Amino acid sequence: MSASGYGELASRLLEGSGASVFDEVELERDDGVVLRGVLLPRPQYGDPDVLVLKLPNGYNVGVDSRRVKSIRRVGRAEPRLGSPPPQPPLEKGLPRVHFVGTGGTIASRIDYVSGAVYPHFTAEDIYSMIPELESVALVTAETLFNIFSEDMTPRHWALLAERVAKVFESEGPSGVVVAHGTDTMGYTAAALAFALRRLPGPVVLVGAQRSSDRPSSDSATNVLAAALTAVKAPFAESVVAMHAGLDDTKFYVHRGVRVRKMHTSRRDAFRSVNAVPLAKVELPSRELTVFAREYIPRSREGVVLENGFDERVALLKFYPGMDPEILDFLVDRGYHGVVIEATGLGHVGERLVPSVRRAVEEGVAVVVASQCIWGRVNLNVYRRGVELLKAGAIPVEDMLPETAFVKLSWVLARTRDLREVARLLLTNVAYEIDKRSEEWYYPPLDYFERFLAGGAQ
């Protein structure tokens, strides 16, 4: 194995061409396809004789060296990761925004050991990459965690909530921006919505669908929109600010208790469910438009931190043929609460009902949400729903299952009395429940007809 990590065949090919890692090369395959890009070190995993190129569009591609007809060196692209440049002098009188880094794609580069996107930048690095922030706010930054969002836990939620409260109390920013991985950003946003009260400004979670080493990265514009929200928003809620379309001109601000990631990779992956977005930010005008008819305003009365989350809570998706032993197992393992993502209006298989009853009798809170994205739970329509009610299950209206899971964790950290659990769950804390489901919340299905009518093939 060579110093670059490539195998014997690939190493001989590179030696013969005079090319080495981080050279820009032009490569022709045996089928006539010509590729040009930067030769990267070999990832730790995979075929050692597959050359890895970073193309001009930011994507990486692997080429089997056995299929390489010719390769020649055309330039050099030595990486310079280094330290971020110092912060530039800023205008006096700008509002202050505090930036908390937790990791995720928004603060990532390529890890050449594994070939994967890996958290690398600090929050200061992000600030240095977005010079537009200089005219928006005086940005201070810190890194609280440096983890993937799938590694977030209720303990991380509590630490983050505590830090946000302390920042508002001691440093007085207009708002706090939290850089977070997109996959579980909705969970964290909901947790902060329940843990923090009487905020003097919004807590804006922001992420990126594409890492900052790619030309199509959405990191910079998302952060700019989040900072503008922190400065200009009249509301003081936990929100998520992300792209509203595929270009870089419009961004929606979603309530943390109403937002869901609806696409794996699109830049406009986030949607408000059973609600409209709270607001819109537009670039380059930097205007903020509020859509919501009601919101929690900024407060000067002092932050209230109601922190703490019970980690013995599970989110369980019902499926046809589901064995009730799964619920029994959670009860036997000492779980304090379970949210069941039931079908339709809130239904499960008949044989699951006795396990629900047993769980409730043993003091476990069983909550019913719907696995339908839009709409609400109603256990009074069909017999199975009534049976669940009689068994002691708690229906949670139009609350998202993820939000119900977070709220149940938060409620159970305050009380284990099931009557009080039900009361708190159904008490609207941060607009997580809407008593009325508006027809126009549900997106129209004929969008594809309009798309095709426009000439798409």
C-alpha cells in the first residue's frame, strides 16, 4: 500500500503519470469518458485500486484503475484547512447574535479517512465564511457540541437549553442561532420550545443539506437567513430557518414544534405540518414577513428555564401484525412513557389493546399520535379508538409524533401522575396543538399537473 493509501495497481498508474494526491488530473477511461478533477486520498474503506476524484461540481467519483486508459497531471490543489481568518472590524451599533455550534453538515468537510462528511468547523469557522454577516449583526460564537445530529440525546437538549438561557440572561443578544444537523433538528427545536419561556428573542436552529466543500452548499445563505431572523423577528420562539425553494432567495421560518424534515437531500426539505410557516426571509432584500396570526412576542421579564427530559420514553410505530410483546418489553424494561404512531385517526391492532391497558395500569403513559403526516387523532370515531380511550391511552390532537415524543419526555420529567401527564400534554405550550385543522394546511395533490403543464418532460 502506498503512502496515499492506494493499492499496488493504482500506485503504479499514478507513478507512471507523475500524478499524486491533491493534483488536478485529467483521466480518460477505456470507454472514452474523460474526467477532470482533484485526486483525493483513498478512503479507509473500499477497493484500494479505485481512484477518487473530486469533480468541479463538488461531487466525488470513483474510477477503477483497471479501466483507466490514460491519466495526466494538469495542476495542483493543495488543501489549506488551517485556522479561520480573524473576525473583521464591525460597525458599532449592530444588534448582537450569539451563535452556538453543535455539529452537523452545516459545519462539515470531507473526512478523507472514511470518505464521509464529518463535523470539522467550529462556529467561528462558519462566521468567517459568511462575510455578509458583518452588516447584519455583531456575531459571537462558541461550540457546545461537535456531533452528528443522530447522536443528540435528551441530555444534549437539556445542556443546550441551559446554555441558551444563560446566554440570553448574561449577554443579552437579539437572538441565538444554533447550528445543528438537519436529521434530528425538529426534535431539538421542539425540546427548546418546551424548555425555554419568556425569551427576549428567538432561538433559530439552522442546518445545511449540502456540506460547505460543495459549490451547491446551502450553508452560507441558511445562516444569513437565520441571523436575519434572530435580529428582525418580533417573535421569541424556538424555530427552524431553512430554504423555501431550490434557489437562494427565499427561506421559511418554521415553528420548532410544527416542523418536519420531509426530504432526504433537497435544500427545501423542511415543511410546517398542520400549520403555515411562522415567517419568511427574503434575499437579497433581507426582508422578514410574518405569516402566523399569533406568536409568542419578545419578553423583557427574564428567561424561564423549565429544563429536564425523561430518557425512559419511546416512540413506537404501529405496523400490521405488530406483536404486543414489543410494548410489553418496554413496560418490563421500566419505560415511563410510550408514544404510538398509530394508523389514521389513531388505531392499532386489536391484540395490542390489552398491552396498552396493562401499561397504563402499571403507571406508563401511553400516547397516541397518527402516522399520517397531516390531520389529527380522534379516538371517538371508530370502536378501536374508543377501546384505546377506555384502556387509558392519551390522544394528542394534531401534534406531530416527534413533537409528542419530546413533549412526553419533558412532561414526565415533571410528573408521573397520569392525570397530570394528560393535562400537561393537552395544554398548549408553544402552539404545538391547533384546535382547528384548516383545509388549506394540506398541500394540493395536483402540483404535478401544473408542473407537467409547464412543459416538463
